[in-house]
Amino acid sequence: MYNSKITGLGFYVPEHIVTNDDLSKLMDTDDEWIQERTGIKQRHWIPEGSEDTSAVMGAKAAKIAIERAGLTKDDIDFIVFATLSPDYYFPGCGVQIQDMLDMPTIGAIDVRNQCSGFIYALSTADQFIKTGMYKNVLVIGAEYHSNGLDKSTRGRGVSVIFGDGAGACVLSQTEDNTKGILSSHLHSQGKHADKLIVASPSIKHWVPEILASKEEDISYFPYMDGTFVFKNAVVRFSEVIMEGLNTNKINPDDIDLFIPHQANLRISQFIQKKFGWRNDQVYNNIMEYGNTTAASIVIALTEAWEKGKVKEDDIVVLAAFGSGFTWGSVIIRW
Ligand code: UT7
């Protein structure tokens, strides 16, 4: 068995910033409500006319990660792409990355695990490296939310939360079995699928039926039972972090950095308080980017690393919860 460690990180967000005040011109909302309930001050949205998509942003982030790993695109053995907002119904974004980066005909898979997408993708890549099948795996999380949101007052409970962006890392084989990904823990509970969902178009409710409804059918917009999701999130986050720490016999006090999926600053603060972590032990950036779903953890990890907050030998805890429900954690010794 081999160990895997992150050797390169990168992220990309569109330049175009949308503030809470900008949103209040589109719908009945205000900066105070959004900041108080979510912590979000602004998000980046792909502007009209831009060529950015989930795959295009993913490719931009991936190029940075590969370069920082000291590798070239020809050194990558496999691609894992996490997104809930793929460019196409099919094929997935992973194969687009293979083409956009002009890579050899390596394998590529898409992971469909929404907010937990990056955790699932990282864990998937880790398994390929642990078995010795691959040496360098490119892991990408990217989301193009803004084009699919209901930007009227009707959709304000969901639309103010989400932002566009992409992050990527290179996971590489290492001989040092004391470092890298120590463990990953993945869970799901499909009975709550309808609590956070984009229900259509689905193969059982295809486009002509939606069009025939003469705009009454809005099942192609994201729906969230926010309170229910929030309550489940705080419980599952805590459980899966504890599961990871217990597996590795790590005391919560001994972690160096916790990077939660950026769903809501209140959720992150609840978890921080529960574990008694200081501010310097937790990294949040939802204030600047909103919730970028599968991209959020890897964007935050990249930013934290760029700011020198992730150092050799640090214990880094990543955790996520979201639609599915799915949730998971990854424990890393850097
Ligand atoms: O990333 C995947 C996982 N996602 C999460 O973990 C998100 C979990 N849930 C949440 O973060 C929160 O539930 C939200 C931020 C989505 C909503 O916050 P909340 O405190 O649960 O608010 P609420 O949905 O209970 O709505 C409270 C009020 C309602 O008005 P009434 O019925 O009390 O008159 C809403 O209509 O706030 C109203 N409201 C808004 N007002 C201004 C909802 N959205 C907005 C808005 N601006 N954008």
C-alpha cells in the first residue's frame, strides 16, 4: 500500500463580483439578512458573454495545481471531477479536462456528490494511489451555479447563497507513510434527497413536459428546505469529524486546521464552538465566494495554503455535508 499526498493546489473564480447590494436590485433581499443568516458578503458569478463553464474554470484551476506540483499534464494518470453543474447532461466534465489540457487518453470520471463532491473525489483518488494503480491523480471541484438560479424573490432563500468557481489539486504517491491522507470517511442517506434537489430535467420528467407546463413548473431550479438541511448538517459534520479523529487517535485539540465545506458561516461557527477550536484553527472564506459546492473546500484549502496557514506536518481536517444527503471527512498530515 502506498500513501497519497497533495502536491499541488490551484483555484480560479470569475472576476465578476456580485455583492449583496447587487442582489437586492434583483430580488427582495438585503445585505443585513444575507450576512446575518449566512456570513456571505459577496460571490463571484460568471458574467454574460464569458466563456467560463464548470469545465473551463476547472481546467484553469487544474493548470495552476499541476504547475505547482512541479509536474506537466503528461504526468497525470487519472482525472476525478466533482460537480453538480456539469457543462452537459452527458458526457461529464472529466473528459473535457482531458481534451482542454491536451492530455494523453487517460481515464476520467465525474463524481456527483454535490457539497461533499470534493471529499468523495479526493477519497476516490486516494484509493487509486493507495493500491498503486496511479501515481498522480488530478482532482477538480468546479461549479457554475449562477446560470441555474432563480434570481427573483421566489428563489431568494437559495440563490443568494451560491457562487461560481473551481479548485483543483494533484494527489501524488509518496513513499513516506507518515504523511498525506490518513483516512477518509464517506456517508449517505438518500431518504432526504428531496430536501436539497434540482429535480428536473430528469429522464422521468424531461424538457417537453417542463415547457408544456407554461412556466408553472419550476422544478429545474434548486430547492432547499434550509432549516432541515441546517439541522442535519451540524449533526453530521460533528459525527464525521469525530469519526476521522477517532480512527487516527487524534485529539480534537491537536488539529492545526479545519476547513469545512463553505455552506454557511453559522454552520462552521457552530462546529468550531462544539470542538472548542480557536479562530486560527478554522479557515472560512464563504464571505468572499459564497457556497461554491464541490469547489468550496479545495478553493479554501488553496487559499489557506497560499497564505501560509498549512505547514509541513500539520493535521488538516476537511469535512462536508450536503445534498443527497451525503457527508464525509478527510484527515491529512501535511
Ligand atoms: O451546501 C449544502 C448544504 N446547505 C446548507 O447547509 C444550508 C443550510 N441552511 C441554511 O444555511 C439556512 O437555512 C438558510 C441560510 C438557507 C436560510 O436561513 P434561515 O435562517 O433558515 O431562514 P428561513 O429559510 O427560515 O427564512 C426566514 C425568513 C423567511 O421569511 P418569513 O417566512 O419568516 O417571513 C424567508 O422568506 O427569511 C426570508 N428569506 C429572506 N429574506 C431576505 C429567505 N431568504 C431571504 C433572503 N432575503 N435572501
